[in-house]
Amino acid sequence: MADASSEHTGKHLVIQKGKACCDKGDQFPQFKVSTHQKHYWNDEAGDAGYLAVTHKDLQFQPSGPSFGKCKLRPSSGGYLPCAYAPAGTWQKTYEPVKVMGNTCLTEISELQCTVGGKITVKDHGQRPEMSKQNVQQADNTTMEQINPLVNMEDFKERTDDTAEYY
């Protein structure tokens, strides 16, 4: 998460498996990192889905009409496909963190399309995972109140040898 002294406070950094949204489109493509293949957020194994998205990453998966039908391109049968054309690079990026000299995206980053749409981050892509340490440090009474079907002492003993839980 970003530091506590900016508009990025409490916002997550965006990874490649996150999704973008255009206010004029009807589909939500995944980000495609093209600026590097080196820096990952919260993934030691180097899974490409965790690549850090930077202000110069302007491509999406799938390519082509990335955002589906564009509300700014009406036709007799509805709307024409997206004609995505970025107007520069991503704005409202997190300046303190740089990857290969490029600033990183957070949930508040924006990109303008020359057709007229505003592209934002729909989903940053990161997901919390419960670790062995989280289980071992959990307060038994509180957890049993949340889920009375689980005996936390038994659960802690059974999960003591397992690294992570999803």
C-alpha cells in the first residue's frame, strides 16, 4: 500500500492481472506490462500476473477493441468497437515508487483516451493471503465468535506444518 501522506494513502499498487475500465466502454481488459519483466508485487516466484504496472504501460489484454463497444462511436446497430488511442501516459501515479525509472500505478491512476473516454483502474489485481503467521497470531476467542464452527486451538495445531492457506 502507498504511504500515509498522499492521495494514494490506503491504495494498492496495480499488477498485470488487474483490470482497467473506460467510462465509455463495456468491457474490462487486463493490464499488459511491456516496460519490464523484472519487478513483481507480492510474488517471490516471479509469476507474470504480479508484474508492476507503470505509467508507460499502455497496452491491455486482449488487444484490439480492448474496452468493447464505445459509447462515443454510435452506429445504426448500437455502438462501434473501441478505438483505443491513449493520450500520453498514465496520470496520478505513485511518484515515490519507480520501476526501471517509471512511476507505478495505484487504484486512483487515470489515462485519457483521444476518442474521449477516461480509463481508470477497476481492479488492482492483488489479493490478500492468509499465512501461517496470521493463523498462529489470531485471537482464538475473537475468531471463534466470528466463526463458531471452528475451534481455533485445533485449527492452529492442524495448520502448524502448512505454509499458506487460501
